Amino acid sequence: MTTRAIWITGLPASGKTTLALRICTALQGRGGRAALVDSDEVRSAITPSPIYSIEERLIVYRAIAYVAARLLEEGIVPVVAATAHDVRLRRAAREILPELFLVHARCALEECERRDPRGLYARARAREAQHASTTLPGVGESYQEPEDADLVIDTSSRVPQSIVERLADTFAGVSQSHDAHA
């Protein structure tokens, strides 16, 4: 059985990290080994003062994929929560993780703006009002929905536990089988 990373992509505030944490918890509850790889945490370690250029984003997403690949080598299912708004970013991740399982956390921009737990959209809209540029996906940068997603989940409301459970059932067997062969 091929071990795969789970990569959750979607707009900022679409529920990627919440979904990733729920999947990790469900995997661990089945005796599987799982770890959250959060793009915000990785980015803050690599680029403490990010400028969000495509070049910088490529570096960050390659690093995220590298961390996920190392976890896979240890039999740990990485559950990545990363916007990856541009097809080039997802392509760069797939170069390192060719077998990644891509989940699109689909949520309307309006709902993401309503949630906005870190004030990202409010700041981006304020910059827009001042005729300044912004690099926030969904506002200043387009979010290119993945055409190659393995699963699309509507995250505009709470994701049913049955979806989380199905993912956990699929991936728990992978991490448990690695333990049996280690």
C-alpha cells in the first residue's frame, strides 16, 4: 500500500486547519500516526517577514512538501493545511510528493471573509480601499481551484464527521501497515 500525504487546499479561513486537525485526531484515534503540517507555522519559520511573492511562496511550499515527505518516511501521515492558491504551488508540492491526496476545502469567499479569525480579509480590503496592492488569495490574488483534487469538501458549514471518518479509515490503514513492517 502506498503511503500518501493529505494536502488540504482552500482560501484563507476556509477551514483547512480545522479539518486537518479533525483528520489527525480521527487517525490517531484509530491507532494511526498523523501530524499536522500547517503552512502558517512553516512560513513563520522560513520567512518571518514574508513578502508573499511567487518565488517566496514556492520556497515555502517546497519546504512544506519536504517536511511532509520526511514524515511519510517515518510512517506518519502528514495532514497539510496550506492555501496553495496557484497551480504552480501545487505542482511544486507534487514534484516532492507525487502521491499526495489533494483535498479542496471549498468555501465561498464571502463566508471566509465573515469568519476571518486573523483579520486577513479586513486588512486586505483596507489596502484595496487605499488603492494599494494586496497578495491575499481571494482578494489581491486569484485562487485557482484545483482541477485535480481527489476530494472536494464543502467547508462553508461544519464538515460532517462521516467524511472525516472515511478519510481516517482510508489513511489509518496506511500508517498502521507501516508500523507492522517497521
